[in-house]
Amino acid sequence: MADATGMRTVRPHRPGAGWCGRLTALLAVICVAGHACVSCATWGLLADFRYGLRVTNDAVPPDVPAVRRVAFSTFDDYSLALDLFFPPEPVSNPHSYPLIVHLHGGGWVTGVRSAGAAVPEIEALVSRGYVVASIDYRLAPEHRFPAALEDLELALGYLHEHAHFFGFSSDRVGLLATSAGAHLALLYVLGVNGAASAETQAGATGDAATPDARWQPGMIGLQVGAVVAMYGPTDLCEYLRGVRKVLLRRVFGVRSIYDPVIVEASPFHCALEDAPPILLIHGDRDRLVDPAQSRKLAGSLEEAGTEGYLLVVSGAGHSLRPVFRQPMEPDRQGVTALVVEFFDAFLAEPDR
């Protein structure tokens, strides 16, 4: 589907053809440095981990117009909330604003809404005329999978019911997600079946609380028209090997990578035929989530005949940070611009 230096479309998409051509021209000049082995791989892993924790302190600036701490689901002893960020300039028809839903990263065990490595994209999208909703989701080990995925469903259900009140379109919706959040976003749009947690069935009062023992994402809430998934795990059977085995019980409550829960929780193993357009972004020097995770899903999207894009950023580690002070190609601002162009191609109004 794509080599280590760029991205190309899986299936021609007429509305986005111009965007794809410009993107292909840009990525054609990216240097082929992605396959070079980095010495001291362990050091690289630790450096990526330290940076991954640090970037969670980056937050959307307080001067961005927002409605914060909107509770979208209440459990027995706490609530889940979201922050809504609005374009600074009003439009004649505010309900024409497209909506982007942001999911933070943090290995399923940490992280907060409205913060993290995707803050540049959030700011750029708001400036471009999008409403961005950054959501909470329950974290392990207190709340094991699929609690976090159910929370995404609850948030989308709430946003669907309140689109008119907040003034955005419920017909043009995208997901923007990083790392573990990218895993959840991909799993949601690819429609994996999973058992609802007893906690969600018993305690949630959100609009999309699941009354059934079998839970199907996408049945309630907004229909997603485009996804940007940045450096997320896609095949947990591979990702949770070695030192990451601790996450099997801590996050997923199982002991083996061959457990059906792990297979069903892997976007790589989902049915891909009805997937919306997906842009996968990954640094070629990522030591926390190997770029092979995005490449594998990109290949599956191609085989399924669905529309997928892959961008491998040369010289970038996890959270798209530069490694060993070498330049990134495209640079961080370039990645942000491509994300905005991608959403414009599939979510913007025709005359925009």
C-alpha cells in the first residue's frame, strides 16, 4: 500500500482526488531513511516513553473558545466529561460546522482530555472552522477493556443528541486519535463485536448505555466519515508480546495474547469492507508502537478494497517527536497541515 517514505490511496476517491495528488507529490520527496536501524534501541524505547508522558502536559490553550467539562455519562461515583472547542469566527449557519472527536493516548492507563500530542491538530482544526470535542474515557486497571471503547460510544451518542444545541453538524464527523486512543478509534469504526462490561450495563446513565449482553459499536451515535489514527496499535497479538505482556491483565483482563478478547480487540482482525476513509500516521523511529502496526493495517485496507492512507514520518519517534535531533520529514507543522487537508477532503462542505 505504501513504502516507508510515504502514503498513497488504496482506492481512488473522487471527492478527494485533488488532495491525494497534492499529498503524493509532497511525499515523493521524503527521504528513504525509515529502514535504518537505530543503535541503542533500548535507549530509544525509554526516550520515547519519557516523551510520551511529557507531551500529555501539552494542553489546548485557554484562549481557544470552549465549553469545558460537559458531562456526557454518569456512573455511580463519577462522571465522564468532554470539552468542546469552537471556531473563533462565527458563520451564518453554525450548524454547518463539521465535528472532530479527539481521543488522547496514554497506553489505556493514563492521559487526559484536551491534552497530548494532538494539540497542534486540535488548534489547527478549530482555526479552520471545525468544532472539536475532546473526550474522557475510563482507564485501566480500574476499568478494563472494553470500558474505554464503550465510553467512546457513549460520547458519540451524547454528541448526536445535542448537536443542534451546541451548533455543529451531526452528518460530518471525524475521529482524531493518538496511540491508545487511535486503537480505540479504529476499533470503533471497524465495528468489532465485544461484550459490554458489567459496570457499563449496571451504572451508566448516558444515552448510549448498553442494555444487551452483546455490544456492537456504531449502532448508536454519530456516523464517522473520516479517521486520523496516529501511531496506534492495530494488532494486539503482536503488540502485547515481550515486556508489554503486563498490559494483558492490566488492561484486557486476560493472560494470553491468543485469547479471543485480544484477537477481537485488534483492528487488524476486524472486517474492513465498510470502513470510512482512514489516514494512518506513524514515525519510522517509533519504539513504543512499531510502525509495522500501521503498515499491517494499511495492507489489510488495501486487500479489502477500502480507502486508506499511510504516512510514515521520517526521523520521528512516538508522539511524532524528532529522534537524535535529526529533522523530521514532513516536519511537525507539515503533518498538521496534512491532517487538516485530509478532513477537508472528506468532511468539508462542497463550496468550502
